[in-house]
Amino acid sequence: MLDLFSTISYTKAMARKAREKSESGMYHVVLKGNDKLLFAEDDDYRYFLSLLEKTTERDLTEIYAYCLFSEIAHIVLKEGLQPMGNSLKALISAYAVRCNEKYGRSGKLFYDRYISEPIETDDDLADAVRYVHRLPLKHNQRYDYVYSSYNNYINKKGLRSESLMLLFDESVMQFKNEMETEPSRGFASGERKPVLTDEQLVASVRRMTNHMTVEEAERITLPMLGELAYKLQIEGASIRQLSRVLQVGKSAIERALKIYSENQ
């Protein structure tokens, strides 16, 4: 296992590590404000969504889900003619220019690095969409929160909403029931957990293991690894990300999680 526990330099280096590329072209993207509100008025939300729609039309990007709050935006998308980074850069730049002019501000509106988590399978895509559409509940809002794409799917309109319905057997009622049924505790619920950056994952590992040494990490058992992986998944880590950062095979992590689950 990689020595995550004896140096801070690794964590700092991860901040500028190249993004993990999705083979499917699908991502869960999180945009955060740089100590500023992204959306201060209803007009700001509407303008951002208008830019997002123009981006989908120009680059043939598919938007599977979105949810906007004052300081953060979640978008589940599939890149089109342009790489995801190019499409997002154009979107972010256009919105920031308009907001800075409107409010007489200067400096960066968005945090330096947006978070992106690759999505490879239809099941993972459905999980991401469920997660994003349940976010309003965590903000004391309803499912039909106005700045969420949930209503687009229920009403079959909006940003390429027909793409998502294929994942739910083209049944609006099935999608509505799945969304509005309270998920069970744990990962069987199908609810996607918050996205973690690699540097956040490193910090969580250090905290959960009480700064475990390299020698101690090399002697970790599968049940111990399973418990650690389970807790890290709750915080938002995927098996792919755990495998990469911990330098442990995906199959080993999956076995460890299975052993841990069977012992509970």
C-alpha cells in the first residue's frame, strides 16, 4: 500500500494531478464558488442554465442531471464534440464575466479546480442522477426544487431528458417512484455518495488510520481493508479511486468489502 501517512507533499502534489479520464465520456461534475456566491438572485440561476443549454447545443454535450445552489452546482454530463474541460471552461468564463459585471466584482468567481468523477456504467450513471436529484432534500427543499433537472424528467422536457429515461425503462412513473421512495441505509440504496478529490481521500485515510505507518499498512488484513474502504465509500470514494490512491487492486478491495459486509 502506498505511503500516504508520512508526508504532506503527496497531498499537495495530488491537487494538480491530471484528471482521471472517463472511457464513456460521462462525468459527475461539481463547481464551487471561490468564497463568493455563485448564484445570488433567481436571475443568476436562470442565466447559468441558459448558458448550460447553449453549451449542450453547441458542443452536443448531454446533460443527464443538474442541481444548483447558491454556492455549489452539480452536473452529470456526457461530453460531446469538445472535451469536457473545454466545454466547462467556456461555460464558467461566460458566466463569471456576466456576474462580475453585474455585481461590480473582480477576481475569480469559481474555485480553481472543479471536481469531476468519471462514470463508466449505466448503473453508476443512474446512481449519480439519483444522488443529484436528492440533493434538495439535504438543503431543506422539495424534490421539485426549481433549480434541479428533476422536473425536466417528470415532465419530459428540458436538457436532453429523454437520454436518462432509457435507464429507467422509459418509465416516468418508475423514475418518480424510485426518486421519492426513501432510500435504505447503505450502498444498497443506490444513492450516490458525495464526490471526493484524491487529496480529500488521502486526508480521510490519514485521519481514519491514526496516521498509520508504511510498515503497519503492509500488514493490513482484508477485514481491516474492508472496514476502511466501507467508511471511505460513505465519505464519497469509489472503488476505482480507492484502488488508484491506495495502490491496491480493485478485486482485492471488492473482496475486502464483501468480507466486511458478511461480518456485520
